[in-house]
Amino acid sequence: AARYGREVVVKLLLNKGANLELKDKRYGQTPLSWAAENGREVVIKLLLDKGADLELKDKRYGRTPLSWAAENGREAVIKLLLDKGADLELKDKEYGQTPLSWAAENGREAVIKLLRKRGT
């Protein structure tokens, strides 16, 4: 539901006590990670308000939600995550890249500027 921005479903699941840190079986990503990768701002706000872990890395690649957002050029999501204190310097376990390096590799100029302005 988080991956596809299904706000109503996410609200229902959260109200029923869904595990915020539950990782999917295939990639090991959390709801916050999926929402960040796909630019689902409203869902991200819901998850963060319920206390989702900003730095929890996915099982497969060891990437944070900020890393996924940076790779995919999700500026608004990046701002949300940074405002909540996401770490700009965390590297993934698979490639050793930071969010800035993912943005650079994928030609995300606006994201690069944003991350550099925020301290990278």
C-alpha cells in the first residue's frame, strides 16, 4: 500500500497497529523505503508521524529511504526526510554509495543541489 501511495489503506493499517518496520520478503524494504522510492509524500508523512525509522536499511542492498529517494529524484520526499533528521552520509552495503552519489549517478541535478545545500 505504501509503495503505491494508497493513503486510505495505509491509514487503516496504521490504525490497526501494523508493524512500521516490517520488510517485504523479496527486497527487504520497509513501507517508508517503498514510499520514498516512489515519491509518496502523503504516505511518508503518515509513516513518519507514527514513528517510522528513517535510517532502517533494506535487506537486499542496505539502502535507506533517503538513498532511494535521491536515486529517483524525489525532491519533496528528500526535504521531508532531511527535516526529520535523515543522515546524509549513510552508505549502502552493496555499493558503498551515499544518497549524493546515487543522485549524481542518475543525473538528478536538483537533488544534488539540495543535498549539497543541506550539508553533503
